[in-house]
Amino acid sequence: MGRRSRARAERIPDEPRDAAPASRWERARNRPKRVRREWESPGAVLGGPPISITCECGLKHDLKYGEAWTCESCGRRWDTNQIPREQYEIVRRTQLRFRILPVALGLVVLGFAVFFTLSGNLFSVFLLLPVGLSVWFVFLRPLHRRRYRAAIADLPRWELHPE
């Protein structure tokens, strides 16, 4: 949709045709603020994985460590503080440790791309990106996933009880 179509779509039907549309800055100022998703909340990356709770009535819910939840259907209250902090820290550190490899590989590829661009060798950038992606998806990612699943299998599991 082009600029003219967008401007027409934003116009109110009862508004006269000759009225000047609001400036871009006025529209931006009047736009509602974007609501952050749960994974975008501050500390979500370093905060650890969510804790999945399945109530005895069958309702499932994901919580952060330290949160409490009351089931809407049966009224049972679940508290994640029942999980020992030391054990949850082990889970959190394992998750962060396995996030390092994809980020490091991306930074290495980005570093080489910047180097080749600044040295005037743009052809190498166009070879580097597909080769880097192929190496990741064909060789490193399956190995990384296997090791991650093995590490997760050794982590503790908890049986929470409603209060």
C-alpha cells in the first residue's frame, strides 16, 4: 500500500475531503503505546526459563520464578517459590550457557562481513553469509541441539503442590 493509500485509509469517513491530513509527527504522537510481549520484559533474557504449571483440573500456565498463580477454574493457588533457588539457578545458567554459541557465531560472521566490506571485498561478503548460515544449520545447530537436550535431561524437575 503506497503513501496515498495509507493516508486515505486513515481518513475518517465523515471528515471533509479537503481537510489536510495530520502531520506524521502528530499521528505518531497520538498512536497508542506498544505493549511489550512477555519475552521483551526487562530481564527476560537473563531471568531464566518460564516454569510451566499444569493444574490438577487440566489448565496450564507459565510463570516466572517467584510468581504465584491462582487457577481460574478451580481456585487452587500455585507458588513457584517452592522451587529451591539454587536448583533454579542451575537451570538458568544452563540455558544462558547454551545461548552463547549462536550469538558468538553471529558476531563472528558480522565481524568478517564488516571487515570484508571495509577492505572493499564485497564479493566475499556475499559468499560469507550463505556459507556461515549453511555451516550453522547443517553442522553446528544439530550438534548444539543434541548437547542442549542432553544437558536439559540432567536438570532437576520439581513437583509443585497447591497451597
